[in-house]
Amino acid sequence: MTDTLTKIKQVANNPQSRWLEEATERQQNKSWQKRSFQIAVFILQELKMQKKRNGMTQKILAEKMGVSPQYVNKLLKGKENLTLETISKLEEVLNISLIEVTKSSSLTTVENNKIPEFI
């Protein structure tokens, strides 16, 4: 009887579920999480190919990027909001391109020391 009462008290004293907050966060972060997942899949495929060629592993990737293996694991699960710094490190270490910036006419104008006109 005492064990049952203790278990009931433990359940009653547990904090409320955070499911609503977590669902709201997922909705708010949906766009970057989708892109992050796509990048993670691409990196996993690249790692698989490079492992055959040069022995690249998640641990080696982490070492070359200067981050922990746990951080690389988060990246590869698509759970991390990637910074430009992280993307750049991934591109450099794996010799791949994750983001491509196209040259626009306004960029050409800036390069020619002319100030672009904005509407």
C-alpha cells in the first residue's frame, strides 16, 4: 500500500508535460529544421562515400572541424540550426558545397563602385 501511495505522489508531483511548448517550437522552427535535415542527409551520404575513399568518420569530421563528436551527431540528425561558420567548416573539411550564392546585377554594381538604387 505504501509503495502504491508513494508512486501516486511521485506522478502527482511531476511537472506538467511540455508537449504544447515543444509542438509550438517545432512549428516556429519548421523552415530551418527542414533545410537542416536536408543538409544532414546530404552530409551523411557524403560521409558514407568518403569513408570508403579516405576513411572519413564522424569522429574525424568533428576533430577536423574543431567541434565535439556529440555536436557532429546533432548536426547529422538535423537537430541543429546551422550557422554560416559551421556550414563553411563542413564545406571545407568535406570539400563540398552546401550553399551557393548567385551573383545579382546589384552585386555587380557594388563591385564596380557604384551605389545600387533601391526601390
